[in-house]
Amino acid sequence: MADANQNWKPKVNPWLIAATVALAAFMEVLDTSIANVALPHIAGDLGASTDQGTWVLTSYLVANAVVLPAGAWASSVIGRKNFFLSCITLFTVASFLCGIAPSLPILLVSRVIQGAGGGGLQPMAQAIMADSFDEKRRGQAFALYGLVAVLAPSIGPTLGGWITDNYSWRWIFYINIPVGLLAFFLVTRLVEDPPWIKADRQNLFRLDFIGLGFLTLAMGGLQIFLDKGEEKDWFGSHFIVFFFVMFVIGMTGLIWQELRAKNPIMNLRLFKFKNFAICTMLMALVGGVLNAATVLQPQFMQEILGYTATRAGEALTGGGIALIIVMPLAGVAVGKFPARNLVMLGFAFFAFSFWFSSLHISLGMSFGYNAFIRIIQVLPIPFAFISITNAAYVGLPREASNQVSGIINFARNVGGSILISLTGAAVTERSLYHQARMQNYMSPENYGYQQAIKAFTSMFGGSAGSANAQIYAKGAIYQQLNEQASVLGYMDVYRVLAWMSVFLIALALLLNKNRPGQGAPAGEAVH
């Protein structure tokens, strides 16, 4: 039986399987970001406030995070293929319900259902890819998955803005329907469960309900803490403190429960394998760095440089093209070089790209330079992302692939949520710091300030009159000060990301130096 499992291969070309499951995963990853820019339109159309509109994102993310690690249990009940098909169906139907929602409460319920369906798509797609390819070609398959995981969040806001501006916010949900139907048809025809994935209806009653409850508590508390923290002044608000405590209690309870449960929803015992534990931490930080960079640059272009969402998206296009070129190369490299070396290379390039960005962003940046910065920021992603994903499976039994993919994707999503929130808050805080520092120079004793006042007063004198010219002059200088302070804030955050990448190089050194395509490194084999 062990030999049969070891020699099993899918009946169809594994690349057809990889493309099929990647299509479903792309649909789900895209939906995590496509609604962001449509929130004002959604809130206005449904008679809700902007604050209430943010629950459209939060409800989806919480449901998504809760289901991500539960895929292994669901697969053990109905089989992985059936679970994957169920997720596609649930996601597609919920997308239609979101599109026709007449009120915010109905939209939120539909988003929870959609998030629950989407939560199973990413880890199951990754697990199916892992089992469909041998170890020598697995890195190339993960290159395709990496392209989905990285490219979809990059184009999501731009596509969502274009659809909302030209049609209706409802179409950001309707476009999932034909994709979902096609994915369902292809999965039905092409995907099969390997012999070690055995469905057992008795497992239905073995769900770790206590662990699921703690996980829901932790993720709900964390998401609200991150969403509302900056707005409510973080720990200066009892509201925020409550949800932070809720997160701590939920996470503490989850760890306690999962280490003692017979059938845990998240198998934390996998963390006894050093490579997997390090890869999970690296993936959480990669998710954070990746998502922070994906949000920061278009935000800078739109808020500071005045780009439209469509124009900002065009500036990001070069990065998407670069990913399409580099991803396959990185997939081949994973099969030829130790994962540890490629991870270190990726983070070294991350450190360089963020440091370069901190030195060269400015108010006078051209469109071409924005595109160039985006390209150098995404070039390291394939080497870090694919190598970490591939290394996480090394030394673990094939039967653990569902749990591995669930935990790795969970870590990436949580890391992304945390760093998006923290970097956004950091930009605001550092901008205010630089603003306060620069205001010290706006005094009558400062020669440069007085010269600027005279120049602007002269400029406004002809149109505004002498009485108002100086007021307009001070307003123009203050606006310039705010813009320059914001640029300095972005510079500071990019430097922090660069130093974080340096730390990740050191962390990657702890990975075992495996021989590519030769199975588990010494000391990691599972019997």
C-alpha cells in the first residue's frame, strides 16, 4: 500500500490540474482586494456610513481566516475534491447573493458565506498541486500558485475601481459567476483524490468545535482591532482594548486546545518539525511584506501624487508583467538550488528594493519611475514565496499536505492583515511627526520661510488682492509642508520594511540546506 501511494500519479496532465485549481484560487484571492475601492459606492448605495461599509471587508476576512485551517477536517469527511467543489459552489452562489443584496445586513451575511467558501479554495488548490507533482517539479507548480497569490491582490483594487466607475459595484461580485462555473466544470472533469485522501463520514462528528470557537474568537478580535485601531487611537480606546483582549484570549485558548485535541482543527504538532515552523513564520512575514508593499505604492500614487485608481493600476502593470516572466524561472530554480539559498536571495533583494524605494520616492516622481520601483519590488517575490512554500512540505508525510497548506496560507493571510494595518498607521504617525518637526521652521525668524512667503504673496497678489495674498501664501506653504511630511513618512516605512527583510535573511539561515528534489533533509524524515 505504501508503494502504491508513493507511485501514484494523476490520470491527466498535472499542469491541467494546476491551471484548473489556480483559476479557482485566483478568483478567491482577487475577491479579497477587489471590493476595497468600491466601499464608498457600496455604503452610499445601501444607505450605510463609511464605517459600516468596512464590515463588507471584515466579515469576509474573518470567515475566510476561520475556514482556512478547517480544510483538512472537511476533506477527511467528504474528500478533498468534493470539498473543493463545495467551496467553489458556495463562493459562486454567495457572489450572486452579494450582487443582488438590497441592504447592508443581507450583503454582510452573503459576504460571510462567500468568505467561508473562499477559505477552502487557497489551501486546497495548493495541496492538490503539491500532490499532483513529484518533488522535482513541485516548485514549478508552486510558481503558478505564487503568480495567483501575488498578481491577484495587485490588480484587484484597480479592476474594482474600473468596474465601479464604469458599471456598478455589483459587477465586482457578478464577474465571479462565470469563472466559478468554469472552475466547477474543470475540477469535476480533471481533479481526483489520491489514495491517501480517504473520506469518512464518521469524521463529521470529530470536528474540533472548541478549537473552531477559539479560532473564531481570535480572528474576529484581531480583525476588528486592526481595522479600527488607528481610527480609535489604539489602546487609548476601551473599544479597541476589548477586542485585543478578545484576540489574546482566543489565541491562547486555541493553542491550548490544539495541543491537547485528538483531532485538532490546526495540527500544531507539525511545528515540531523545524523547517515547517520556520517556513510558517517566514510566510507570515512574506505575506506581511508583500501585502504592505502592494498597498503602499498605489496608495502613495493616489493620495500624494494625485493618480486615479486606473492610472495607478497602469503603473503597477509592469510589475505584473515582470512576475509572469520571473515566476517560471524561480520555479525552475527551486528544483536546482537549495530552498534556503533562494529564500536568502529573495529577502536580500527585498531589502535592496525597499531601501532603494525609500531613497527615491518624491513629489516629482514620473509615471515611468513609479513603474520601475514597482518592478524591483516584485522581482524578489517569486524566489521567496515559492521557495518557502516548497520547503514547508519537505520532511512531512504526504497525508499532512492539507494541514500544511491550510496553516501556511493562514499564516500568510494573517501576516498580510497585520502588516497592512501597521504600515498604514506608521505612515500616518511618521507623517505627523515630520509635519510637527517641519512646522518649527515656519517662524518669522526663519529666512527661508520669509522668502517663501514673499514669493507666494507676489504670485497670489494679482488674483487674490494684497489683503488675501499672504493668507493664500501661507496656505500654499502649509500644503507643501504636509505633502513633504507624507513623503518622509513613506520613506520611513520603506526603511523599516528593508530592515525587516534583513532580519528575514538571518531567519532563513535556520532552514535545513536540503538537496533539491531529493526528499527530506537529514533528521526531518517522518516514519
